[in-house]
Amino acid sequence: MRVLVHATALVAGTSGIILIGSSGAGKSSMAMDLIAGARRAGHFATLLSDDQVFLEAIGGCVIATAPSTIKGLIELRGSGIGQLETIDSLVAHYVITIVGVDASTRIPEENQSWTPHEGIVLPLYFIDRKVREPFFWLSTLVSQFPVR
């Protein structure tokens, strides 16, 4: 069963990443930073979908696709809607939730997962919305990132 989630999805290397967070949390900005960081490091990276993503569990994998109405578009808050090259689908490997860090959220619990719907389970990581180089942070936080 395919489910629509409020998220942004991209690929860095061969790693499919889903970004989640409340409206205005910085999903689009972090996606742009991750894509730029991956490209600077010599990896393929591009957007799948901004703000809405279809997810479906198929053969033990979580497949993400973009709604056709927003394919290739990304919100550049305060600037308007931009256009980026996109891919048609990706295998999702990780979910990043964008957080505001304070004393109580400084070190999150390890080995968490995100389950937006029955049959869809992905490892969950946390990145502070103020991080300037999220690609580097992920490469130190997640083994085998960005190549899976």
C-alpha cells in the first residue's frame, strides 16, 4: 500500500534519505545542503521530492516516489519555488528528523526507527537544523554513508 507523507526525499551517493520535520523546520534547506555537500565530495546527489513523498514497501525495501504535481520543484523559503533535476524513485535507507537541540535533546536515544505506516520501517537519525554541513555530519554518524 502506497502512503503519502509530509517529507522531502533525496539521494546522496546510493543512499536514499527521507527528511522529516514540522512545517518550516528546514527540510528543503537541509536537502539543498545535503545535495551540495555530496556533490562537493564527488558523489551523485539529487532531489526526489520536496514536501510530499509517496512511500511503499516492496520486496523488503521502502520505495519513494514523487507526486507528479510537484516533481522537480523545491521551496526556497523567502525566495520562491526553484527547479531541480530529479529522479523518478529511490530506495529509502535513512530518515533524518530535523530538530532544534537543547539540553534535553542533546544526545538522542540510539537505534530509533520511523514507522509512518504498517510495513514501512526505516532507521531514524536526528540532525540539528543549525548544522552547516549535514552531509559531513551524516558521514560521521551513519556507517557506510553515503554508499550503502
